[in-house]
Amino acid sequence: MVLSRFYPPAIIPPVERIGSALQGIVQSDVFFADLFATLFRVIWSFIASLVIGVGLGLAAGVRKAFLGVLHPVMVLAESAPPVAWLVVAILLFGMGHAPSMLVGMSAAIPIFFFNTVSAVKSLDRNLLEMAGSYQVPWIRVFFSVYMPGILLHAVSASSSSLSVIWRVVIMAEAFTSARGFGPQLWGAYLYSDAEVVYAYIALIVMLGFILEFGLIKPVSGWLDVRTGGGGNE
Amino acid sequence: MSEQGVVAMSECLFRCNDIGKSFGEHPVLEHMNFALNAGEVVGLVGPSGCGKTTLLRLMAGLDAPSSGELSYRSANARRAYIFQESRLIPWLTVMQNLLFVTGKSAEGQVLAREALLAVDLAAYAGHYPDQLSGGMRRRVALARALAYGPEIFLMDEPFAGLDFPLRMQMIEFLNALFARKSMSVVFVSHDTRELVQLCDRVCIIGGTPATVRNVMTMMPKLGRKDAPGYLREMEDEMLRSMGP
């Protein structure tokens, strides 16, 4: 509101104009198609990152040899800019869902990986020794000791992963797709439609908040109560 | 040093034959001879850090001896180790903690339920460890060991950290349980009062590296209450054997 007094409306439009643009977006015929296209990419990137990141992190946490091989790969994936991944993904898969999902995964897999490695390393060795002394089968140890311990870290990682995926997928889909919030935002910018640009930014931020506080935080809170309750003196 | 009062292998559940254990260049145990007979509660006592837990871990198979051998009456003798801490899985209920060891089969569930009944905690099956008191958690750990159905119980200072009244309560509880279930137990403690009340035989270990210094055979538990001063006398002898 303050900035709109100093900048022309073409750059920072008044709040009420942004509000009516937002209303127009939500009421438009294509809103749900765009919403589902973006959510589809974000959710699948998230699920794939979770499975791959946790799986590789578990292997690396248990076996040092895997950690030696995977650690540099993950550092590389983490340090490469998303746009570099985007170019490679377009070359490999062409336009469509795949490039933006791949860019999302390249950003989130290392987060899940490093969190899982640290989760495995911080598992209570006393519990593992107890399981060993009672000759508990490894599959039961995996599901009763490893998985709950890892899950808590994975949910913590989910929070940062989801926000990263949310940001990079919207950036990537702007260049690789016709449907979704990214292309709409980019299109509004190209047509110098500042109200629509800010309305989409507001919408993206709001949806990010809903995912974070409506899904990740409640799950994380529930798991924290159940897995961090202590029980050993 | 050989152990006094060792019986034939047919009655003996397991025996440590001239066991030694070193950590790097540092020998902790040497020429350790020790036997456990069926239905017997044997105490291991010695000064802190003398190697009691190390010996118990060797018996449990959690560590391997550097020299000597452990021989068991049956090749696959099941041993339940009761640690100093309860080591309950905090995100599992009491019943789930027991099923973790027994498995969820019908037989496993029966064993778990019976074990909870034995430690008077059947009403707490659905509770989580953080909802129980310290003494109750120790009893759950004991129930877990019972549910495992071992031939040999290895208890490593199971009352460590409990206050005096709770400790006395646990001693009474264990004595009743030992008698009812005819358990074969190796009980490690540095508290002589616990040992004189719970054990049939007490091995005093000490020295650097540690060896068996003395073995005290106690009078039957039923008679102890009628022998005034007996427990005090045994405690004093134990302390004398442990030396300075």
C-alpha cells in the first residue's frame, strides 16, 4: 500500500486492484485447470523426492560405501542452479510436466537425503542393541525402529522440501508448460499486467501457506508427540 | 582362578571357561571361570568399572571374548538381557514393545499377555512408556524379557537409578517372580543389599584385570528371614571380599 504511492500503477498497482484481479483469477474458467496442473507437478515431485531421497539416505546412513558415492552426487545436485537442471530436462524430455517435476526433484532430493542420513546416524543405538540381543528379525527392526525415527526427520525435511519444490516448479513450468500458475504469471508479466502478476504471487504464497500449515505442520506435530515422548530413563 | 561349587554340565546352563577380554592393549577380564545352574540366581558383584557389565555382555553374546570360551547346555540357548536402562521403544505401546520381541503371531500375543500379567501390568498394555513411572518401565523391560521365553536372564543393574523404596519393592517383586517361574538368572549389581536378598550364590569379582575373587553360597531364601543378622553378615563378608 505504501509502495503503491511512490511507484506508478503499472509497476506497483493499488491493493484493491490486485484484490479484484485475484477475484477474477479465482472465478475464471481456467483457474482449477491451472491449480491442478501446478499441484500435480508439485505433489508428484514431492512424492518422488521423498521416496528417492529417503531411500538413498537410508542406504547411505546404513552403509558408509553408499555415503561415499552418494554424498558428492547430492552436493552437486544441490549446488547446481535450478535453471541448469531445467535446460537439461528440456533437452531430455521436451516440454510438458516432466521438466518442471525434474527440477523440483533436483532441489528436494538432497534435502530428504541429508535429513535421512542424519536421522539414521542419530537413531538410538541402545534400541538397536536391544533388538540385536533379542534377535529381533531385521524387517521388524526396520519398521519399528528405523522407520519411525526416519519419518520424523522426513517430515521436518518435508517442510523445507515443499517450499523449495513449490518455488522451483512454478519457475520451471513458466518455461515448459501452457497450464499452471507459472505460465499464467509469466504471461501476465509479458503482457505487463501488473495486477495479475501480484494477484498470482499472492495466490502462490497463500497456497504455500495452506500446504505448510494445513498439512505438514499438523503431521509433524503429531509425529513429534509420538516419537519424541522419551520413555527411557 | 577356578570357581568353587561348580556342578556337572548336565545341571549347568552355561559356563565361562577361562574367559578373558581386552579392549585394545587394555585387559579387563582374565581367567574368568563362572557357571550358572538351572533355576539358580547368581549375583556378580564388584567395584564400579571392574568389568561386571563386560562379563554379562560376553554371556549375552553382545561382545566376543578375547580368550577362553563360553559353553552352553543347549547350542541355541535363549538369553534375555535386561539392560540398566529400560530401552523401551518410546513410540510403541507397552504391548507393542513386547510384541516387538515375540512377534505378532497368536503365540507371540499369548506370551506377551502372560508376561504382562506376570509383572502386574496387564492394565497398562495400551500405555506408552512416557506414561509410566520409572519402576513400571523396569517391569515392562522385565516383561519383555519374560515374553522372549529365555533359558537364561541376564540382568545388568536393573534397579539403577530407582529410589530406595521402589528398589525394595522391586526386590520383593523379583524374589516372588524368581520363585514362581523358577528362573535362571545372572544378576549384576554393585549393591550388596540387593544381592543378599535376591541371589542363591554371589561371585565377587575384582582386580585389574578382573578375576573371580570369591564365591559365596547363600542359605535358602526361605530360611534367611528366620536367621537374624544373616543378611548383614553376608553383606559384610561380601564387602570384605571386594577389598578396598
